Amino acid sequence: MGNYFLKIWFAILVCFSHTKLSILGFIPPSQTLSVKCIEKERKALLDFKQGLQDYSSMLSTWSDDDNNKDCCKWKGIECNNETGHVKGLLLGASNIHYLIGDDFSISPFLELQNMEYLDLSGHSFPDCQIPEQLGSFKNLRYLNLSYTIFVGGIPYQLGNLSNLECLDLQWSFLEGAIPSELGNLSKLEYLDLNHNDLYGAIPSQLGKLTSLQYLDLRYNLVDGEIPYQLGNLSQLRYLDLGESSLSGAVPFQVGNLPFLHTLKLGSNIDINFNDAKWLTSLMSLTTLHLNFYYRLSDNNISSLFASHSNLSASLSILDLSGNKLTSSTFQLLANCSLNLQELYLSNNDIVLSSPHYLNLPSLVILDLSYNNLTSSIFQENFNFSSKLQKLQLANCSLTDRSFLVTSTSMKKSSSSLLSLDLSSNLLKSSTIFHWISNFTTNLHSLSLDMNLLEGPIPCGLGKVMNSLELLSIASNKLQGEIPTSLGNICTLQGLSLNNNNLSGEISSFIQNSSWCNGHVFQTLDLSYNKITGMLPNISILTSLRTLDLSNNQLTGDITEYHLINLTELLTLDLSGNYLFLKFGIAWIPPFQLTVLGLASCKMGPNFPSWIETQSQLSFLDIYNAGIDDFVPEWLWNKLQAIQKMNMSCNTLRGTIPNLPIKDYEFLNPEHLLKSIDLSSNNLTGKIPREVGGYLDGLVSLNLSRNNLHGEIPCEIGNLASLEFIDLSRNHLSGKIPTSLSKIDRLAKLDLSNNCLVGRIPWGRQLQTLDVTGFEGNPGLCGEKLNKSCPGEETKVEVQGTPIHGEDDNSIFYEALYMSFGFGFFIGFWGLLGSILLWQPWRNSYLSFLNRLTLSILVMVKD
């Protein structure tokens, strides 16, 4: 997250370094109130608004009212103080303010030729391409379409923006090649195209961008070699080509970049690093990412960090994780990189079975996760930095024995260490708690997840670790009650104790803790334990965002009183308890949830109307909730945001409507509806065709055990992501659509116990599915059921019993042999008939035979 804000700040510095402060909104109000916008530009902005769906009222100030006609006062509009021309349209979205465009018409913008800044980041134009006409805005200096959904590629006309200084198209779902015309942007200082589907080679023309300071092309499909022309970018400070498909050697010209301070080439497994001496020429390099190369060896690192190397002196951040480096590399870096502040060596082959000398006095972050450190990490020779703040040792084969001895240097680091991750190790006893209590005096974050810890949590843990902000001891074997001292840590923001064997009354922990951290506490996860009792009022936790008490043994009623004041709540999961939800019909919750899990909680018989107020839901689970009601029409409108919906095992009535999702455009393809489970209800009617026409991201569809009828829509075959389909135990009729054979990912198909007829379609994927998914349909036939289809019995009696699996082949060979015979008949009698019936041919043929006979006789006599 820190890197993200750093990038944003870098972009601001680069792209606005030559602008007036007015663009950032720092001009005094008196200087803007006198500006009157130009009428034709005002109308153009209103025309642009007409093509947008503004659900969040982001453009509410854009109106034609007599009191609001000065567009220079509208939200997101910046005008020239002298001329009144619109020079900035700054409409970057937020989590609650966004726009959806049915059409990105460039026509209104043609009246805004004086525009210098255009920011439409974070909005959605899912059926639109970036308009080519944007290339005609010669005054444009800043163009930000990042996190915006488009189709198609980058128009080459953007290369005509001769004054452009900043171009940000990251996360815009663009595809195609990077236009070489971008190399014409001589004033460009910032170019970010990361997280798209751009492919092909990196254009060598980008080497002409001599003003460029920031270049990010990571997470694309670009391939081929890195063009040596990038060595001409003399002003470049930041270069990220990671997570792509680049190959070959990095051109030595990259070493000519005098101001380059950040170089990231990670996750390009085909890049050759046999000769990387050019790296030692980068005198300003402070950050180097060569993670997940797999081909990077100890010898490569040894040559880079030789005693005469400049890298040893300049680097402060080094990421070599995900390679095959061994202990020798670790020892080398530990002795020659004295200025390193952050070192990432996770996912390597480092084995430290004996004490190693470590001398990194400036180190702040050390990540050795997913290596084999056994017990040597805390020995005396392991000289921890007194500045160390973050230590990552997840999955390092550490045992209780590892913490019986503690080096003097570790004691020196005790006051500076803020974050410690020991998850996924082999810790069993309370030794680790005593070690932490004695040697970490100022810890803010502690993770002990996925170990083998047994017994109770020490009662005094919260007293000695009174600076903790995050504590996670999930997925262990802890027993006993939750100590109230954890609720007395005034700095605690998150507590995760899920997946243990903890017991005791929930009220004992909640009510006996002071919760002096109530104003900052955000996460409470006690799921999958054996906690009992009734949930007390938790309104004191006013900053709570996640409350997960699922799969315990809680009982009693939950009312509005329990959740009052929880205005920040995003996740509420009470599933798998014995709770009764008793909310008033008119209750409007104080929160907007994204995750709601109430499985097996009783909240019926009426469908809970308060869910209608939750417009941001992405996960809804009300399985077995005792609802006996019609599904309200408003629920289907929630499909715009929901990714997973489970309403199975209720008594829901009504039909599945023609889903209105075709009228909605999703903000992000990652947020498409992925799972629908409406099984074991009393739904009637047909399966709407829209299920297959618009739910492109659907992975799981379960409509089993209802009273649905009609045919299975053939459009379901368009859902290429489907892995699970269960339509069993309905009254579906007709044939199985052949389009189902096109779904390559399908792992389970259950159509059993319906009224389907006809042959089961043939398909590579369908042949691998369990035959039980077709049983209970008397009208189905085919090889899958070892049952002949009507009309095939007659052929079987005439031809004898066919060999299983060769019915189609026998027909093919029969036709092939018949064609051979027919061809021979036509050829033979065609030639012979012509000779017998046509005299000229007959005479020529007899003359040919005479000459042939004479030639043979002459050869014999000789």
C-alpha cells in the first residue's frame, strides 16, 4: 500500500511540476468565483453527462438551473482564470462515487479543445473503446484513464498529443500491441500501462521519450527482448517490466541510465542473467527486484556483489525471492551489503542448519519465509540489526527449540521490532509466548497462524504486549477461554483466533474486557471454535469492520440493539450458530455490508426486507434460514454487485425472472457473479435464457431440488468459466443442449431425475463426467448410459451386435468402402466402354497395342 501512494505522489510531482497550483485546488476561492464558463462548453459538459449513469450522484452539481449555470463551479471542473475555458475535467472515482457509461461519445469533448487535464479514472465504459479523437486535443498535458473498463486497445492517435506529460492507463483491461506512435510524445514524463492485456514486443520507439522519468509495463503479455533503445531514456528514474513474458539478455545499454533509482524485472522467467555487469553501472540504483526468475543462480549474485561493485554501496532495497539461491548467497549479502534496509529472500533454497554470521546494521525489513532455517536463526552469530522493524519467518521449519536460545543482537532488536510473522511453522508449546513476552517489547503485529500450538492462551499476554495492533493465532489447537487481557490492549485493531478449539462464554470475553480500543478496533474473527452463550451488545466497538463469529455454538436472539453504532461494519458472518434474528420490518441498518453470512440462522418466515438497503453486497449466504416467502423482485437488482449468492434450503417461491443484469454494466470483470445456489426451494417456471447470455463469470450454478420446468437454455453453453452445474430433481424436459460440450472447465454436471430425452451429446469434457448425473431421465440414451437410442435397434438386428464405441466408425468405413467400389466401377467401365463403343478410340488403342508388341519383340531378339 505504501508503494501505491508513493507512485501516486510521484505521478503528481512529475505531471504537475510545471502547472499552477489551481489544478490541485489550492487557489483562493476569491480567484475562482469570478470565472464564468463559456456557454458552448457548458452545454458540451451537460451532453457528456447525458450519456452516463450516475447512481451515486457524483455529478449532482452539473445542472441547467438558473442558479447553477456557471460550470466552473461544478464538481470536477477547472477553468482558466482569465479566459473561462474549461481546462480540467477531474472526475476520478472513489469507492462510493463512480460513473457508468453506455457510450463514450467524444462529440461533447470537441468543444473543450482548451482542456489540459482529463481524469476519468475508476469509471466504467465496458462496451466502449478509448476514442481515437482524443488524439486531437493538442493542449492535453495530463490523461488519466486508469482503473477504467474499456474494450479494445490503445489508439495510436494518442501519439499526436504533443504536449502530453502524463499518461496513465493502468488497470484498464486494454489489449493489443503498444502503439509505436507513443514514441512521438517528446514531453511525456510519466507512462503507466501496468495490469492490462497488452501483447507483442515493447516498441523500440519508446526509446525516443527522452523526457520520460517513470515507465511501468508490468503485468502484461509483452514478450520478446527488452529493446536496447530504452538505454536512451536519460531522465528515467523508475522502470518496471516485471510479471511479463520477456526473454533474452537485458541489453547492457540499460546500464547507461544515470538517474535510475528503481529497477523491477521480476517474474520474467526467460530473461538471461548470465552477464549482468551492466547493473554495476547504475550508480543511483536504490531498489532492485529480480524476484521469481528461477534461473538466477548464486554465481550471478556473486558477480554482482563483488567487493568492487557499486551495488553494495547504493542499494537499499533488494528482492531476490522466488529463485534457487542457497545459503552462500545469503552469506554473501550479509557481509557486503552494509547499506541494505530491505532484503527479501523468501521462497529460495536457503538452509541454515548451523550458525551464520549476519552483518546488516541498517536492515529494517528481512523476509526469509519459505526457507529451511531450523534452529540457527536466533543463535549468537546471527547479528540482527538494531533497526530491524519487520521480520518474516513464515514456513521456515522453526520448532520450539528455535526459541530456547536468543542471541544478544536479538535482544538489542527487541525495542525496534514492530512486526513478526512466524506462521506455518512447527511450534507446539507455550515456549513461543514466553519468548515473545521477554524479547519483543514494542511489537505491533504478531502472526502465529497455522502452527501446532496447544493449550490455553496465556492470561497475561495482553498485559506484556500492550502495543499490539494486530494479533493472529488462527488455525492452531488452542483450548480454553479467550483471556480478557486481549480486550484490554488499547492499541489492538485486529484479533483473529479462528480455527481453534477455544471455548467459554462469548459474553465473558466481551463484557469483562475494557475495550479501551473500541474507537480503533476493526476486526474480530472467532469463527470455527466452540464458543457458547448469547452475544452481548457490542456497540462500543464503533470502528468494527469485520465481525466473524461463524461456526460456534452461540444461542439466543440477535436484535437491532446488538448492532447499533456499528456504522463502519463491512463483514457480518454469524453462520453455523443457533441464533434467531429478530429485526423490525422497517429497520434500516447503520452499515453498508459487502459480506453477509447468516447460514442456519433463523430469520424467517418473511424474506428480510432490510437486505434491500445493502447496495454494496458482494457475498450473500442465507442458507437454511427458515424463509418461507416469495423472492422479492428487488433482490435480483443486487446482482450488479453480488459475486456469490447462496439461498438454498429455504422455502422460496416464485420464478427466476428474466434477470435484469443485461441492463447493468459491471464496474470490474473481477466482480462478476461467480456462484448461484438456489437449490432445495420451491421455485417454479423456466430457467431464463439470460443466465447463459450475460453471466460471463459464472463458475457454479445450482438450481437443483426445485419445481422448474421447460428446456435447459442452450445459452448456458456460452458460460466458458462454468465448473459446476446442478439442475437435478426438477421437471426439466427436452434434449440436453449440445452447447454444454463446449464448456472445457466443466467438472461436475448433474441433470439427474428430470424429464430429459434424446441422445446425451458427445464431447470431450462430457465423456469424463459421472454417469450418475444423467440417471433418472427415462428418455435419455446414448453410450454414456449404455443404452441405444430409438431407431438404432433395427440396425443392430441386421448387422449383428456392434462393438461398443464403434457405431459411428462402422458407418464411416461402410461409406468409405462403398465409395471405393463405386469409383472403381465408374473408372473401369468408363474407359472400357469408350474403347468398345467409340471407333476412333478403339483404333488408337489397337495401334498402341501393336507398337507395344513390336517393341517387346525387338527387345527380346536383341
